[in-house]
Amino acid sequence: MVIRIFMQKLKRFFLSRYAWCIVLCGCAVYGTTLGALGYTVGNFFLPISREFGCGIGEVSLYVTINSIVIALFIPLTRAFTARHMRLSLSLGAGLLVLALLGMSQVKSLWQLYGCAVILGAGSGFFNGATVPTLIDSWFYKKKGTALGICLSSAALIGAIMNPVLSGIIAASSWRSGYLFLAGLVAVVLLPLMALVIRPDPASMGLKPYGLDPAAAPAQSGKRADNALTGLSMKEALATFPFWAMMLMAPAFSIGFGLTSHLPTYASSIGIGASAGAILTSASLVGGMLGKLTLGMLNDRFSTRVPLCAAQLCVVLGVGVLFVSQGSPLLLGLGALIFGYGSCTTALMPAMLTSALFGQRDYNRILTWFTTSSSLLGGFGSTLYGLLYDAAGDYVSSMLVCMAVASLCLLLGLASLWVAGKKDYAGRI
């Protein structure tokens, strides 16, 4: 009897905080797909290029292929994921494992590109709107904080995994690195997607975190109808901020793409790829801090504050890297500042979508931006690689990155001004 009462109380306690279990799932999604897979990709460029006798740009092309496939799969997986979330995300995790196992066995660039297609298909199930939509469903309050925690996990895992993978590659081979990643996805991501994740609170008879049942009863796991203000998809399409965001979303990713080249950059200035892995980790530590603090700043003040802070840090961080002259202190500082700002790849589109257009059609509108980001943003890594192959250094790449960040800042501020004047989000 005592045990049964205890178990009932434990169950109620657990269910009352299930929104934070969803945050844990979000951390697993970002920690594996972005942190362990996306943020460590630069460790593979140099050893693969040496084994296959090709340029950095040719190797980094697989990142672009992966991004394009993700963009193509987002419309295909969106409806299926909405109806069968656990099955969909479990399938996506399985495809990731299959792709990584294949990448460990490739004998040519063309085989690597083929595996990138499978990797993109699997990643398509975890498109950029998946976790923000979950957070939007499960949280009425603290959305920015919850999303920031999820995104910061990507930076934390990436910071840990970069020196780990660099060590595995140095001690064994880049093929062993991909095998390690396949095992990580299988052990961490698959169980949580299959057993824990739920699409919304209503599926468990719960309410969103922070919602006052007396003031606004939950309906279908979403916000109350009177809180669902903002523009419809059709209305958003006719606005300047929408098309500005269609440009900004991939631009955020293009700016962040320089992170994957830090190991090669370190080698190009004579400090070695291992030091480059540490630079990448420093960048990701900065990103972790950025995702936590920028999300909180968004909740406390307005989206203008994290937007300005992030893009100015990208420009400043790249500038410090540019003038570092190989100084370990300046290199680490520059990578940290750059990472703080460039972390906005996923965070800023999610926050801007809410600020610009409200909650009425949040998921559909954000999906457009994540698709644009996947389709065009992946070209950043290849662009930086081709510029390096052509010039033999990263000067032009750094200038491009600074220009992109400046463009994002101007477009973002202009969009927020226009949306505020016309009250697109419906908050006045």
C-alpha cells in the first residue's frame, strides 16, 4: 500500500514536470544532430582530403549536399512527423546511424556524397522547426529559456566531442571517428525518440508549462485560442519581414559555417589541426553561453537585444581571429566571441518568427525559414573551402563572414521595425 502511494506520488511529480523531459529530448536532438555531427564535421575535412587527394572545397561539398537533402525532406516529413512523431523521429535516428556507418566505409568522394544524401534524409526528420515547435507546444512561459537550454546542449556536446574526435582520428583514422558517432546516435538518440518524446501535452492529458488553467485552458496541447495572435501564413507571405527572414535564415547558417573550418584554419597558420579542434570547442563554448543568455535576454527584453548582441559578436570575433597572428590567447578569445554570436543559426530564426509574426501560424512560417536555411545555408562551408583552395588562406572567407553578419543585423532590425509599426505579432 505504502509503495503504491509512493509510486502514485512519484508519477504525479514526474508528469507535472514532463515539459522538462521534452527539453531533455530537445537536448538529445540538438546534442547529437548539431553538436556531435554538425559541429565536429571540420575534423574530417583535412584527413579525408589527404586520403582521397582532393581539395577542402570538394570534401566540404558533402555538407552542402546534406543541407540540400534536409531542405527537400522537410516538406515530406513535416506532416508525417506531426501525426506519428515517435515513429518519425525514431526512423530519422535509424537513418543517421546507417549513414554514419556507411561513411566509415567509403572508398571515394562519390560514395561520401551518397552517404550525405542518407544523412540528410535522416536529419530531415529533425528539421529546424521540430524542437522549437515542441517547445512552443509544451511551454506557455519560459519558451526562450527552454529553447536556449536545448540549443546550448548542441554547443556543449560539440565542445566536448571536437577534441575527442580529433584524438580518435589522430590515434586511429577518420573512419573510426564516424563509427564512434554512429554508436553515439544509436545509444543516445534512438531510445529517447522511441520511448520518451510526445508531440504535445494534450496527448498525455497535461497542460503547457506555466499556463494558468483558470485564465487560459489548454486546447489540443497548444496555447489558448485567445493567445494565438499574429499573422496567418498567407498574410505573412505579403510582408517585407517574411522575405527578409527568407534571406536571413540561410545567412545565419552561412556565417556559422566558418566554424567547421577552424581546424583547417589552425593548420594553415601553423598551429596544427588538434589546436584547431580546441578552437572549435572554444567557439562552441561561446555558443553555449550565447544560447543560454540570448534566450533569456529575449524573454526579459526584446528580440532586438539578442539580435544586435549576436551579430556584433560575430563581426568582432572574426576580427580578433583575423588579427591574432597565431597568438593562442587571441585565437581562443576570437573563437569564443565568434561562437557566442554565431550560435544564432537555429535560435534567432525561432525567436524572430515569434516576434515578427506571432503564434497563429508559427510552425508553418518557421518551417519556411528552416527550409531556406537548409537549402542555401549549407553552401557556406563549401564556399569557405573553395575560397581557401583558391587563395591558400582564410582572409577572404573571414571578410565574407563579417559581411554576412552585418547584413543579418541590418535586415533584422529593419524587419522588427516594420513588424512593430504594423503590429504583425498582435501584441499591442
